[in-house]
Amino acid sequence: MNDPLLPDPDARDPGDLCDRPNAGYSLVSVLIALLLLAVGVISLSNVLTQSVSMQTVMSTRTSALYIAQAHMEDLKSRDPITLASESAVAVDERGQPDVNGIFTRSVVVDSAGRNLMSVVVSVTTPRSNNPIQLTTWVYDKRY
């Protein structure tokens, strides 16, 4: 006879996880979870890489815009009779001519009438197909 105060040796302990068929995570479910985590981390790293790349491009284009604006202001301060087209010249980040400069600046001056000229300043940046172009009209008061 079994003593009611002693545990039954044939009875299962409800806290014993080893005897349950679905007691824990299988190796397959752990691998799937790791795969999903890896895909998420790789996607996040790609987004961060693209973000840094775009920030670099925009910084370079901002510098090119500054160079174009500064040169345009210099051209507008000149006497209109002295304005002439300028061939492409390498310039540094401050817009100063430099044979090792990473930017290329050019100026095109066209007559748009008897006393009106179109002035276009173009600055190209490294690794970019679209130059920064600023256009202004200069009125020659002599006529």
C-alpha cells in the first residue's frame, strides 16, 4: 500500500520539463530567429551606409554651390564691359584656382540683346553628373 504522505514514484512532476514533448525551443526555431535577426541587421547596415554616402554627396554639392555663388557675386561686382567667358579651371573648396582642386568652375557669358548679357557659372563636383549652375542677367547701362 502506498502511504498518502509520500509521493507516488510513478506520478509525473508537473514542473518536470524534460518529459513534455514541446518543452522548449527546437534548434530549427532558434536558427530561424537568428536568420531573421541577421537579415534585419544587414538591412540596417545598408541603410546606414546609404545615409553616410548621401551625406557626403550633399556636403560636396553644398561646397560647389558656395563656390558658384561666391564667383557669381564677384562677376556681378565687375564692370559689365569686362565680363567674358572663362574656360574650365580647377578650384579648391574656397573657390581659389588650384591645379589639385577637386572642383571645376567655368563661366559662359552670352549677349541676350543690345544691353543685356546672360552669365552662367557652372561648378562640377567629383563623382557627379549634374553640375551646379547659377544664371544671372547683367544690364549694361552704357547703351
